[in-house]
Amino acid sequence: MTATLASASQQLDRVGFLDLEVDPTLDLVAEINRLKKEKNAIILAHYYQESEIQDIADYIGDSLGLSQKAAATDADIIVFAGVHFMAETAKILAPEKKVLLPDLKAGCSLADSCPPALFRKFKEKYPDHIVVSYINCTAELKTLTDICCTSTNAVQVIESIPKDRPIIFAPDKNLGAYLIKKTGRDMVLWNGACMVHEIFSQERIVKLRQRHPNAKFIAHPECETHILDMADYIGSTTGLLKFTISDPSQEYIVATEAGILHQMQKASPHKTFIPAPPENNCACNECPHMKRNTLEKLYLCMKYELPEIVLADWVIRDGRASIDRMMDISEKAGLISG
Ligand code: 13P
Ligand code: SF4
């Protein structure tokens, strides 16, 4: 059984996006704004999107904030400037709405690291365990999950589970290890990771800190333990952004996808933000999946209302329960993101 009904290539073939050239003289920002009004559409963007996409979005946020916005919007169309699992989550939360993703191939290495068929077998070995899945997983994996979580509410989700219930945490082993430390709960971890957050170099960060002794080092919990152990602050993308706004320091070394620096710099123009260096000189701290979305693709997807996220009814029904539980826990804990 497959969760997504129409493949990317089927949908792209239908509109011929691959052959379409956008008129280079077109004012894309004006066109996107016009389409937004005409179609009563809302653009939700994650912080890892290109700056020009963030600048045209109606809301920019972390995974929890984006989910909360998707659930609450009265727009007819949700244009999701993010990756596939995020748009799927929006569809699960707002099944009556049309959810568009500018590039259906915008995936996620973390979600890919946990194929539902393998996870089902894994889960069978632990029949007494509660399954907590990081929201960075496929819609189908959510149907095998008891409670979802994001980096903002993961601690509260784990703490909501009775102490005598054993837990499986999937798919991010780094976030899982962080949560074990933070909550003192033992958990069985799925062996997945994010390709972007695994690339930071401890040695180069140490050297950078020597050159910037007043800089604070802040990190996303998807980073590996030895990187998190050096951090002055650990949090979700929204958490990191808020920290740089309220904290008095003037300089930060930031260990997460580099797209977040755009909002940090906008919010605190007088401060200095330095992306944490990766293992080699590649641009590996940019997520290649997030960066598949471009302003041109955003325009085309709004114009043709494709590619659309289409999920089977059973996936929406069974996946929704795990997200609803997460939303309840977040609400009770007062976690309104962004
Ligand atoms: P948050 O924005 O929820 O912290 O998640 C980061 C991420 O990896 C999204 O893909
Ligand atoms: Fe997935 Fe990592 Fe990209 Fe986030 S940054 S979408 S977790 S690959």
C-alpha cells in the first residue's frame, strides 16, 4: 500500500513543468502575490528555504509552527515551501484543502532513512513499546506511530508517557540520544539521521570559537552528541532564532541549516551570525532537498495548482491520530510556535 497516490513524474508530466521556461522578464514576486489573492492561497515556508521564498511567505516557522498554521488557516490552498513530509503533515491536518509543494522531489534524508515496511518489522520486536516519531518521517510512518513530536515539543511528548512504558524513538538517532540525556528515559532508537546536521566538524568549530571567543555556539538537536555537548544553547529553528533575539551576545556560531541565518540577521541586524563549518569545504550545511524549491517553481505551482499532495484516506485517518496527540500535548504545555 502506498501513501502518496500520484508520483512526482506523473504530476509533472501532466503540466509539463520540466519543459516550461518562465519568462525571465516576469516580476515573479508580483505574480505570486497576485495568484495568492486570486486563489485565496497561503504560503507557508520553513526557515531553510531560500531567502527570496522566505520573503514572500505569509508565515515562516519551524515544523510545529507550520503544522499549527496549516491546521488553523482558512485559505483554500496551502502552498508549502518546505519538504515533502511537511506538506504531507499539512494535508493530514487540513484534508479538505488543496496542498501544493513546488517540487515533489523535495524529500528529506531523515524521512528516507526509515522506510515504513522495515520499521513495521522492527516495531514487531517491541510489542509493549510506545512509538514516538519525529515529524520528519513519511505520512505512512505516522500511521505506525503513537505520538509524533517536533524538536520544539519532543521533551514534553516523552515526559507525557508513563514511566513504566518503554519507548521506541524514530527516525532520528541524534535527537533520540539528546532526549535520553534530557529526560533520563531509556529508549530504543531507530538508526536514522539528517545528512545536513551530521556534517558539522568538531575540530573546525573549536578553531572557529578560538577566533571568536565572545561568540555563543548554538545548535539544533538533530546534530550529533559531540557537537551538542559543546553548545551554549540547543533548540528547534524557532528556538534558536528566539534565543539570538533575547540573548545579549553579539556573535553566534550556528549549527543548523544555513537558511535560518536570513531571519536571524533580519531580526538582529547589528549582530554577527556565522554558519558552523562542515567537515570539508562543501556547502553541506545547506539542505539540498529544501533548496529544490525556487521562486520559479513556486510561481508555476501556484499558477497550475500542481504538484499537489494526495494521500490515501486510510493514511490521513491513521496518521492523524499521532499528530493530534502531539498537538494536544503542545497546547497543554503552552507551546505555540512562532
Ligand atoms: P524544526 O524547524 O522543527 O526545528 O526542524 C528542523 C528540520 O530539520 C526541518 O527539516
Ligand atoms: Fe530533512 Fe535534514 Fe533537510 Fe531537515 S535539513 S529536511 S531533516 S534532510
